[in-house]
Amino acid sequence: MNIMLFAPELFLLTGALVLFLLSLSPAGAGRARTTALVFAIGTMVSGLVFLNFEGTLFYNAYQIDFFSQLIKVILAAGLAVVLLIGRKLKGIADEVRAEYYLFLFMSTLGLMMLVSSVELLTLFIALELSSYSLYLLVPMRDDRAGSRLQMEAAVKYILFGVVATGIMLFGMSYLFGLTGTTYLGELLTRLQPIMAQPAAIVGLAMVMCGFFYKLAVFPFHFWVPDVYQGASNETTTFIASVPKIAAVALLIRMATMIAAPGGWPVVNLLVVLSVLSMFYGNLAALVQKDIKRMLGFSGIAHAGYVLLGILTLGQAGYATAMYYITGYLVMNLACFLVICAVSPKGENLQIDDLSGLHQRSPLLALTLAVGMFALAGIPPFVGFMGKFMLLANALNEGYLTLVILAAINTAISIFYYLSVVRVAYTTSPEGYPAVQVAPATKLVSVLLMLVIIAMGILPTPVLEIATSAVRVLL
Amino acid sequence: MDFLILNNGFPYLSALIFLPLIGALLLLAMPGDNACRNWTLIVTVVTALLSLPLYWNFDLTTHLYQFGEHHVWIPGLNINYTLGIDGISLLLVLLTTLLMPLCVLGSWRYIEKRVKEFMVCLLLMETSMLGVFMALDLVLFYVFWEAMLIPMYLLIAVWGGPRKTYASIKFFLYTLAGSVLLLVAIIALYLNSAPHTFSIPQLMGQGFSTTFQLWVFLAFFLAFAIKVPMFPFHTWLPAAHVEAPTAGSVILASVLLKMGTYGFLRFCLPITPAATMTFMPYILWLSIAGILYGGFTALAQQDMKKLIAYSSVGHMGFVTLGIFVLNSQGIEGAILQMINHGITTGALFFCVGMVYERTHSRELSRHAGIGKYMPVYVTFLAFFSLSSLAFPGTNSFVGEFLVLVGGFAKNKVVAAFAIPGAVLAAAYMFRLLQRVIWGSPQNPDHTGLVDLNTREIVTLAPLLFFVLWIGLSPEPFLKVLHVSVNHLLTQVGTLPGGPMAVAKLMIP
């Protein structure tokens, strides 16, 4: 076994072990923050170093290729930014900080293993590793107000998660029963001739449910608003961004299997789910007062947009979906950075709490405006370019009605994004406290804005990398 | 690239687009409000000076796009950074660059709070407006077209009047809702062209099927008709105009509305000629409705800004009328009228802004009889009002006359319906003038009102200069149009058969 192939995961695992040791001593909490950041950045660097490695591990259940390595780098980068954004961990009690970072690392580790898994059971274990860590992160919120909102959120999260996992396992059993293998590669070839059978279609659709849940696609979205609201701002930042990358990566892996003739019922299912997600997410977001809830519903709508790329079952569609979800990660992180920084003690923010942000902190107001306009899909930001590519690709494949519905959704969504910008820019800051912004946060917010603009104006390099990554799968 | 005359020397067009953008970025580092004002003035004046060579070096003998620049942008989808101007866009570019310094001057004292952000928004507006008029690639065009919404929204929402929230959101929603289907149409054009291209000139004359043209035309039409705005899509305009700060109203009236009519000329006519023929009669009647509706509504307004806003609906009706009569007088008149409306209505909004700075009111009755106290001001106002009602000797007369000549050449009934619009314009503008200059024996007390200062005179004087120049000698402006307009008309052609027959039924 070539240990180099497993290096990024090992590095992250070492980080998790160090954090575990730190959690044993009462003085460890202070050092945990720096340690976590160092290991997250280290994982990203090691991912970049081993980016072009290829090979298989663990009896061919674990595949290292450009696709998986690239996504691991994005995941580690996302983790590093989440750590930077939530540097102060305002919403988490001091004594559990080391544990908090530990579970954050375990969850990321699960996601990283997920994108390399090419065997159903490995895949399942990786997914559960990441999910169970997240289930623990949600109730870790420091409950000063005594609302116990996070408990309700955690219970909802785990119940819906278990149901989705159950459906997924059931689907896996169908696939195994039909083909006699759990390896994705063999599954692909053995499924081809029997793809038209209902059992194969139902099985594949059920396996996909596990990832629909992660990506928050309708009707697996019920946990989203409550978990976003109930979890601390830092936890929500993570849940809302990093796992979605892995979910899209896995959905692309699964979609390669339905490309066979006879896979059209699953495609139709994806079309329906995409439309429902877009409309449900956007319409529900219109009436939200809590900004995290609003971003949660907006995330459901964006999951619908991403499906638009996946359901075309082509290299261009997959690459565009990867491009879009990466852009979404950056846009979302920019918005959550502002939420974490503005919230004085880590409590939830109503949209009105952003009043007069342009005076309380001009930089944060600008970051929020850029993030919101980018999410709304206004050029020159990445949200526009991603949506444009998705629509162009889907229309090229003949999904005219779907494209028109998606375009109408853009028009619906602008209202709630715009009202956040309106509050931040046109209201008076009277009665709201000033915002202290740490230099590191300032740096991160400028970087995020630059990435949002650069990816929007110069999409070619990112698209080329994404294309060569998904080419590995086909 | 046979449609483009590449510019091998100094890249004028890119410089014009990016100079304000760089200016806006540097502005972020400027300390103090006055430094911001001065810097923005310098940037806009330099941009204006830089745009003058476009006119001097413009080749009158070709319909090709000049000063062209072409760089590959996104090779995967054949999206390019292509810029170029022809006779149709030249005057609009010049109008934009020459108007911006005046907008800065006009907001010198009007904007007291958050000066830096205001100036940044103005410069970003200039970048995106110039981009819209110069882009020859549909995606590039769309990027500028949409990006313009953000600074314009902020101009209204931050520095606007009491109902700014309502007005700004309505503006944003209307325009965005109009342009999402534009995006779908753009992609559809790309996929149906051979070879696949987003290049606007290459999409002309592709011979798309009539059904496809009808759908594309409708998507384009919705976006542009909202922007113009044509009756019945105009309701965002009075709200936005009334609440926007002076510079915002001026930009909105003078340049933004022109983007819609420019879109008709640049996209609808040459790319979807068959659909243009089919929809022509409906659009002519909508234009007439706009002219009459705008005129009657303006007649009833008490708010000076609202009055001018509704007059814009009428004036833009003349422009769309001129475009869709599809003959050279009509289209040349329409383009000239676009410029005229930019000059005259911009000036009128400046005039309203100037009294608003003094009295903090836009009510007509509140300003009755200020002629006695502000003689210089009412002199300017009188000239611009006369121009607005197309008085002979002013710029609008030439434009409106050409449009009507084109209209009568096309169809006497339609043109005859536009005539009351001209009379209505005289009625509402004279009503405004009479009240403001003389009023009645019950005039409110105006003691303490000071007349225009030098800065304000400098703001208005160039506009008056152009009012009279175009009015007395329009040839320097018309001569740049001839070749391009004739080429446009050959692109539209007059297809025999179906569409024309329907058109004949609709217009007696």
C-alpha cells in the first residue's frame, strides 16, 4: 500500500488525534483553535501536493484519482475558511471547543473518504462518519438563552438523516441483489443490460436519496430550516457549505450509472425534484425573517439549480455542476462570514439586525452585498456565470421548459436577496452596536470577494479543471 | 471577423469602459468628500475627452463596426470580448460620456451624505452603460446590462426620496424579471445558430425559422419594452424617477431608457426580421398608446418630476414609433430623438433638482412665480421646455419631425394618431412654464431664493448648447447615421407574404 495515496486523509486524521489529546486537558481549548487551523491548511497543502496521484487502496474499495483529490482540496480549503470565519467560536462553550474541532475534523474526514469510495459499504461508512459527527455538532451550541432550539434541531437532523440513510441502504440492497457486487465499477457494467428493470431504477433512485438529503434537495430538505436556525452560526456555516460539495460529487458518480438506455425514469425524477426544489426553496425564502433560515431555503433552491447540471448526464453538465457548487461554497461562505462577524455573542440574526451595516462595518456590508448579489445570479459574479453555464448546457440538451422555470426562479429569488442588501445599505444603524472585525476576518472577506469576482469573470481555468476532473469518471 | 474593423492603435473603447472602473476603485482610497467629488469630475471629464476622437475618426462610409477590439474570453462556449461601434451606437456612447461630468456637477451639493459611495456608483454606472452600447457579444452585453442594476438600485435606494424602498425594489424587480427570459433567448440563439456563436453581428441574417424568431422576439421585446418603458410596462418609471436623486433621474432618463430602444435596433430588427414584421403593427399601436397616455397623465401631474417622468413615456413612444415604421426617416428620427430626449429630459431633471435643493419641494404650486426671483433659471427652463415640446429651432423638433415624416410615409392613420401627442406635449409643458415663471396673484412667498450659481450654469449650459446646435444644424449628427441605418433596413428587408398581410389588416 502506497501511503502517499492516503496522505491528505492521514494528515487530517492526525489533526483529529491531536485535537482529541488536547480535549483531554482542561488547558487544551485555547490551543485547539490554532492547531485546528494549522492542520486544516496542512491538509489542503498535502492535497495539492498529491493532486495528481492515482491508485486504489483497501482491496479496490478506495480510489484515488484527480476527481477525488481535487474535491478533497476543495473540502479542506472549505474547512480552513470555516475555521477562520468561526475563529472566535462565539456560539460554543469554552470547555467543549477542542471536542467541537475534533468532530468538525471527523466530519470532513468522512466527506473526504466519501469522494474516494467506490464500493457501496465503504461509501456508506464514510457517509455515516461525516453525518454522525455533524449530528453531534448541532447540539453543542452554547445555550445562554435557554431556548433549547439546538436540541430540537439536532433531533430533527438525526431523525431525517436516519430515514434518508435507511432508504439509501434499502436501495443498496436492491443493487446488490440485482448484480451481486458492491463495487461501483462492476455495478456500472452489470447494471447496463438490466437498467430498464424497475428494481434497478428504484434501487438507484433510493441510493441517491442519501445524497439528496446532504444536498437538501426537496423532499429531503425538512431538516434544513430548523437545523440552520438551531445550530450555532459556525456549525451552520459548515453544514451549509462543505458537505454539499461532497454530495454533488457523489451524485455525479451515481449519475454516471443512469446514463444507460432505460435510465430515463431517474432523469425524470431528477427533473421533477429540481423544479420542486427551486420553487419551494425560493418561495419559502421570500417570507423568512431569520437570515440563516432564509439562506437555508435559498440553499434548497440552489440544490435545484445544481441538479440542472447533473440531470443532463454529460461531461459538460457534470463539470458545470462542480463549477456551480464550488462557486456556491464561496458565495455562501461570504454570507456566513458576515453573519458570524455581526452576531455579537453568537446568537441568531434577524435580517433587521443587519440594519445600517454600511456604517457599522463598510467591508462586511460590501461582502454581504457581493455574496447576496452573487447568490441571486447578477453578473459579474460567479453566481451568474454558473447559472448561465447550467442553463446553456440544459438548453443544449433540450430541457427548454426546465430552463424557463429556472430563469423564472431567478426572478423570484432576487427579492429576498435584495431585501438583505437593502437593510444593510439603506437603514440607519441607530440602536445597533458597532461591529468589531478582526484583521484575519477582513483578509478572508476580501479574499472571498476576489474569488467570487474572479470566478465570475474568468471561469475558463476553473471549468477546465472541473472538466478534466469529471473526465476521470466517464 | 468581417463585420469588424479592428482598431490597431490605442484601444479607445476598452479605455472608455475601464477608465471609470479604475477611477471607482481608486476612489475608495480618497479621503474627504470634496476630494471624492473632484476626483470623480476629473475621471468623467477625461473619459468624455477620450470619447471625442471616436467622432472625429469615425468613418462615415461604412456600416461595419469600427474601433473594434476582439479577444477570446471563454473559448469553450465561443464567448468573446468583442467591442465595436457603428452609427447607431456612436451618438449614444458620446451622450453617455458627455453627460456624466454634468451628473457629477449636478450632484455637487445635492448629495451630502455618503458622497464617496455615491460617486463610486456613478462611475460603475458609466462603465456598465458604455459596455452595453459597445458590446458586440451577447454574453458580454448581458453582463453589462445586468451589472448596471446594482449601482442604479443603490442610487435610488440609498440617496432617494421618502418612498425610495418601494421605488428601488420595483425598479429592480421589473427590470430583472424582464431580462431573465432575455438570457434564455440568448442561449437559444446560440444553440440555433450555425456555427454556434454569441457574436451579435454573426447572428444577424442567420435565417432562423419564423416560429423561433417569434419566441426570441417576444423574449427580447419583454426585456426592452420594460426598459424603454413602453406602455403598459411603464409603471416602474414614475416611481423610480420621482424617488431617485437628481443624478439618478438624469442617468435613468437620458441613458438607461435608451438601452431599451437601442436593444430594439441592435437585436430585434436585424436578428429577428420576420418577427419584427409580424409584431410591427402591435408595437406601433402600443407606441401611440404610450404617446397619448403619457401626454394625458403628464397634464394632470402636480409633482414636477412626475410630470417630466410621464412626458418621458410619451417621448419614448415617439422613439419606438420611429423605429418600427421601418423606414430611414423614421429610424434616423428615432435615434436622433433618443439623443434629444437624453439632452432635454436630462436638463429638465437637473432644473427640477436645482429648485428642489432650494425649496425641498417638487410641487408645482409651491414654485409658482419663481421667474421673478430666479430669472436665469427660468430662462434655461424655458428653453428646455420648448425643446421638450418640439418647438421649431430646438433639437426635438428635428427628431419628432423626422419620426412623423417616416410615420406618414408608412401609414397616415397611425401617424395621425401621434399628432395629438405633440399637442399634448405643448399643453403640459406650457402649463409647467406658465406656473413656474408667472404663476398667479396667489403665489407663495419666494423671498430669499437665490438664482443659479456658476456651477449650476456650467451644468446646464452645455445641454442648452446641444439643444440649439441639433435644432439649427442637425446634419453633423444625422450624417453618422445614414450608412448604418440603411444597412439595418436592408437587413430587415420587407419580406413578402404572410407577415405583411397581417400588418395590412392591423393598420388600415
